[in-house]
Amino acid sequence: MMVTMKKTSNAEDRHPFWDQADQLRKNKTAMAGLIIILVFVVCAILAPVLSPHNPIEASLYDQLKPPVWYEAGTSKNLLGTDDLGRDILSRILYGARVSLLVAVVSVGIAFFTGSLLGAISGYFKGFIDNIIMRIMDIILAFPHILLAIVMVAYLGPSLKNAMIAIGVIYIPRFARIVRGSVMEECEKDYVAAARAIGAKDMRIIFNAIFPNCLGPLIVQTTLGFASAILDAAALSFLGLGAQPPTPEWGAMIAMGRSLILRAWWVMTIPGLAILFAVLGFNLFGDGLRDALDPRMRD
């Protein structure tokens, strides 16, 4: 009897984080997504070590060489070369750095700005809430990729401006999530107690309320990485993102589109890199959502 009571007490004292971690670990698709993400992260970090060639070094003698496994004996490049003789494998590895950088910076901009605006809007309500939410509605009224194109065209084509544009168009996603969560938390007793003892509004928002809103934000951040990689590739494909000779997956697809019949690997391999990177973040994001949502647990 004493042993049984001890086990029950330990189960009750267990932090919910460990239950969520167990739920996530049991989700095979989420673990597959995490493995894919880790592979790309490792490739990005170790790109100088793993790359067999300089990613921007051209070689007129090695133009449009097929992958070594496609036509054995005709090429020394594992994934072939592009129309300038640059090694595609090396450009894919360095391109992972660019894509992950864009994802982290742009989603970071959206996370911090959107969380701040959403928290202020949900806590103070009234006039402030109306002003902030109407601005968010205006941003959401435009197709997000079109708005990003307009912003980058105005600021000037560059990777930095593409990151800023993607970050801005994602702000409403985070602002709405935080606003809804803050408004729900404001009705709870601990907020009333904090107000009663004279705690300042900003302290209540960011020390008491905001930590309880992190669950849906973490999920949105993970899924936002996937969307940012896609949007960055789209902008680079249009010539508004990373500029030559920067190895970026969208720009590589744009370069290879006219060669699809002659050298399919120039366009197809960067497309597959985008596919798997986005798939990894989406699978992991879905698993996080299931783990953090009590209604989805076994």
C-alpha cells in the first residue's frame, strides 16, 4: 500500500513538460520531422567541411555535368554541376545556411513584434486593441507573398530586405494568437490577484500572462519556419531575394528552369531540398501541436 501511494505521489508531482515530451517522442511522424530538421541543421553548420567544392567557383570545363550516379564515369560531382560548372552539392549545403538563416531571422521578427503587439492588444483592449487589430487586418487583407514582393521591390532586392518583408507579413499570425491567449488568461484569478497587490501592467503581461501563452506560439514558430523557407525561395526565384552568386535554393531553381529538358538535376535537386526542409518543419510542428494540446493526448 505504501509503495502504491508513493508511485501515485510521484506521478502527481511530475511536471507537465515531461508528459508533453513523452507524447512528442511517441509521435513517429514528429520524430521523422525532427530528424530531417537536424540533418539540415548539421549540413548548414558543417557546410565548409562537407562541401567538396567552392559553391561559387565556376568551371567552364565542367558545365552541366550529370550526377555521378546518373551517368557513371562522366562526372566527378555527386549531384552534378550547373550551367556555370558549379558543384550543386556544395551549393545545396551552403544554401541550407541561407534558408535556415532567413527562417530564423524572419520568424524571429514576427515572433517578438507580433507577441508584443498581441499582448498589449489583448491586455488593454478597447481603443488600443481596435487600432492594433485593424492594422493586422489590413496586412492580412493582402496576399502575403504579393505584399512581400511589393515591400522588397520598394526596399530593394536583397536577402536582408527579403527577411524583413517575410517577418512583417508574419506579424499578424503571432499577434492574433497572443491576443486570444492573453484575453483568455486575463479572466483568471491570478491576474486579478496580481492587480490587487499593485503589480504594474507590463510586469503582469510578461511575467505572469505571457509564459502561459507559449504553447501555441511554439507551434506557430515551428510551422512559420516552413513557410519562411518557401517564401524566401519564392522571392529568390523572382530575383528579389538572395542575389548571385549566393547559393540559395529558390535562385538555383530559377537558374535551372530553362535547362529542365537538358539538365533536370539543376532544377530538381534544389526543389527536393526545399521539399524535405518544409516537410520536416511541418511534420515536427504538427507533432508539437498534438503534444501541447491536451485534447490530442491519449
